[in-house]
Amino acid sequence: MTIDKRHFYVDASRPTPLYYQIQENLAELIELKLLQPGDMLPSERELSKLYDVSRLTVRQAIENLVSKGLISKQQGVGTFVSEKAPPPPFEPTVTGFTQRMREAGLRPSSRLLEKSIITAPPLVYHRLDLRATDEVVRIKRMRLVDDEPLMIETSYLPVTRFPDLIDQDLEQHSLYSVLETRYNVLIHEAEQSLEPTLLTAHEAELFNLDAGLPAMLVYIAAYAADRTPIEFSKSVVRGDKCRYYFRVHTHRPIVS
């Protein structure tokens, strides 16, 4: 790898900690393919000179990138850009988790945590346009990428519309593919909202992480072509593994 010193920069006048700036700068170089999978990074000593910071500051940034899976260390050899790509950024889309990960060249899988029929909670029956006494299928799964836990997803679907959904194998099969093949239902539209949260003790145990770590709480309402509500889901996504991407369009010039 040929080092272009212009690519390695931090701004000491910013209030953002230097280790975090280094971490973001290296992650950006990886995303832009200026650092390719398999490339060996400069040593901590070289990076400390490039960024004009202490080796301890560089080390903290490196450890964070290792924990995110962007780089890996080989004892006695060096630090390398990971060959295995991290999960792609989540985008507002009607594409299911399984398809999105496969399109990114990753290996998705699911582990069923719970499957039951319950009376719809207030938020659920409002979002699915049900009565307060209606029942829903609740499906709670751990979603994994290359066998690493990424998010805890809890989906709710109307029992009346999908009467035997609870009997379907949703570890080996995508929920959306089951809806399409068994019920002839396609998801045409989805509404998604995000909010920051902290891992509860139960969620942290499932992820094998510490309670109180940052995470992202994601709500998704999915609709058929006629705007009939199909699914409402709540997902807790690991904060160290998630990144959301939005593209905004306007049909008229933006006036400042």
C-alpha cells in the first residue's frame, strides 16, 4: 500500500476526541476503498506521526475499529483491513434483512428466541389497524451476520390474516419469503423510525455485551400494495455494528 499522507488527517481544533477522529478517518478510507481488504495499516508508531498524536491515542482508535470488525490484528505481523466486509448500512427499504445481507455478499441467519400468539399490545394493534381484542403472532429472533449477532427483532403479524404462520420454520426461511410463497403477500411499502437507546440487561446477555451500551431502536411498519398493514416490528440493533444511510430528494430547488 502506498501511503498518501494527505489521507490521514485530524483537526485538533475540533471538540471531538482525537482517537474518535482517527477512527472515523480510517473507517472512511476503508469505505472509499483507499484502504483495500487485506492492506496492512501503517504501524502505531507511523500512524502517531501521520496524525501527530500519541501512540496511546492511535491504539484506542485501532482497538475500536477491531471491535467493529473493520480491521484485524495478526500478532507479530501487523494490523490489516478485514477481508470480511462489515454489515452494510441500513437504508429505509422494503427489502427484508435476509435479502439485503445476501446482496452484500454476507451470510445472514436467524435464531428463534420466541414464537407465540398473544393479544395485540396497544402500540401493535394501532399500527396494524386491529381491534384491542385481536390476536397477533409474535416472532422474536436474533438476526446474525456471518454467525455474529447483529440485532434482536420482534415482529407482530395478524393471526386472522396468517392463521398458521406460527407453525412455519422462520429460522431456515425468511419471513418475507414465507409471506410471499405461502400467503401471496408482498411488502410494497414500509415506514421506519429510529431512536437511540441503551441495551437492557436481557438484551446485553443475548448479545454477550455489557448492559447500558448504546444501541439503536428501530420500528418498522410494513404494508401491502393497498396499504393494508402486514407487519409491525421492533428491533434492537447493536450500536457498535450499525450505521444508517439516508438519501433525501427534493423536486424543487432548495432555497437557503
